[in-house]
Amino acid sequence: MSPLPPGLLREELRGIEPYGAPQLDVPVLLNVNENPYPPSTAVLADIERAVAEAARDLNRYPDREFVALREALAAYLGHGVTPAQVWAANGSNEVMLHLLQAFGGPSRLALSFAPTYSMYPEYARDTHTGWEVGHRDQDFTLDPDHAVALVRERRPHVVLLPSPNNPTGTALPPDMIGALCEALDGGVLVVDEAYAEFRRAGTPSALELLPTYPNLVVTRTMSKAFALAGARVGYLAASAEVCDALRVVRLPYHLSSVTQAVARAALRHADELLGAVDRLRAERDGTVEWLRAHGFSVADSDANFVLFGKFPDRHDVWQGLLDRGVLIRETGPDGWLRVSIGTAAEMAAFRQALTSVTADPREARP
């Protein structure tokens, strides 16, 4: 294959590796925050019926406004959210891209606070949006005075904040969200709640603040709690005006009929699917306790993963776990590793492998 002609590729893309976690065939996969429990037979049967019905009209374009799905998502979210306040796309990644296509762009700025989700700067790059990061405290919380001061100084058009944060699992308090919404002058605050269903009891959702702050956007996904990572369905709740703006930048018919059918079928079984979330929360809390009891530093987590450390050479520990059949994620601040929460058996395998790795004098120790 001949190389691309010099100068054809955008200069800022030269030498860039595509985003992606390692996809390896090992017994225990705990690296991409998937829900380890597949849909039940009843859920699968409903999805199959829904897809078969959608297939009868595959010669026709899908409902480009995905009205029925917006109605179902609004009913699921509650908090007074209406269908006109809901937007959906192919994963929350595309939702974020739509937001930056609409509100970012050349001569505009997006801002977050590190450590944060590694895809955010890529959304900014792909939309020619400026990118800047502030920093979190040592415990990965966000100092309100620092955050508000930076927003007022830099006046970004978009602020992207995961809550719970990825990769740390740290949730944002409501007063922080309100302070940032008020500090933004003509910008939007995007609170990325991809892991919201996993938050601990008493941790509120930013959805509660939507009626108060018209510049607030709350994004969600069906990949995690609904065990639909393979379906690629993300969505947001915001003002109807924000959703109307996104209609301008979306590609025509961006959500297929099959995608819409699968998502609506899963929402019909929300109670059953969210039952697995309770098990994962308990497993997460047990994992945090075990790691701390064995001398590791662990970030408080409201997500379905745990960030732990600190290691002089985290790659050695990651490799040692992989050699023992357990794949986790080498991400986040230096010295830290992230493990997704799996089944009880998978987490037992993780604990056994980590004990073996850190007991081996050839491997790095915390």
C-alpha cells in the first residue's frame, strides 16, 4: 500500500495512535468498565422481537427524531425531564462529539480538570476546539475556588466534567455543579454521568439541577448499567434549546431503526437490568475494602471501577496480572491502575493474581 501524499493528513493527526484499550483474549477481562452480566433470556427475547419487527421496515429510513426512544428515556430519567429535553446518539461518545460540534469549534475553548476522561481532548481536537485542563486535588476531588476561578479566567464555551469521574470514580457535589454553571458566561457545563447508576446511596444526580440551570447538560449511557455496550446507545438531558441545536449538527438518520428498537426493549426491562447494578455496587465496595486492608491507596468510587496504587512501576504490575490471566487498565495518574468490577468469581481471580504479583520480588510493590 502506497503512503499518503505528504501534507494530505491534517498536521495535528500525524503520528497519533487511535484511541482504544487493549483487546486481548484472557480469562478475566476487567479493563473497559463493562457490565459483566449479560441480558437475561427474557430481555434477549424482547430484544429479538423488537429487532425482528424493525427489520420489516429496513428498506425505509429510521425515525430521524427517534420520538419513541426519547419518550422512553425521559420516562426512565424522571426528574421532570420531557422528551423534548432528551437527545441520543451512537454511544455517549457521539453525544459528546455533537455537543462540541454545536458549542465548540475554531476560536472556542473546552475545559476540564485532570485526571479526566482521556477522550475529551480528542473530541476537542476533532472539532478544532481549543483544549485546556485545570487540576484536581491529591484526593481527586475538585476545589471549588480553583475551579470557579479558572472558569471565570478562561471563559470556556464548554466545560466537561465526569461525575463519577473517569478514571478516579469521584462524584461531584451539587454545590460544585451549581457554582460552575453560575460562573460560566455564555458556556455550557456538561456533567458526564456515564456511571451514575452505580453511585453510592445519598450521592445525588445532576439531573436534579436541570430546572435551575439552563446551561447544564447531563449525559448518560446504556453501555454500563443496562449491559448494552455492544448496542452503542448514549443520551443526554438538557434544555429543549440545547437539543434543538444538536439536531443541526447530527448526521441524517444517525440512529438506526435496530438501535432504537434494542434501546427501547432494554428500557422496558430497566428494573431487572438495574438489579445487576446492586450486585456490582456491593462487589465494588468489597473490593475497595480489600485493597485498603492490603495496604493499597484507593480512590473513593461511585462508579463500576476502582482506581488503586501506588506503584513505582505500574506497568510491571499490569503485566504481571496479564501474565496471570487478568486484564485491567493502565490509565490515570502515574503509579495508579484501574480495575473494572466484574462478577464475584472474576474479582476473586483479580485478588488472587494481585496478591501473587505484589508478593513476587521481581514485581513492583505498592
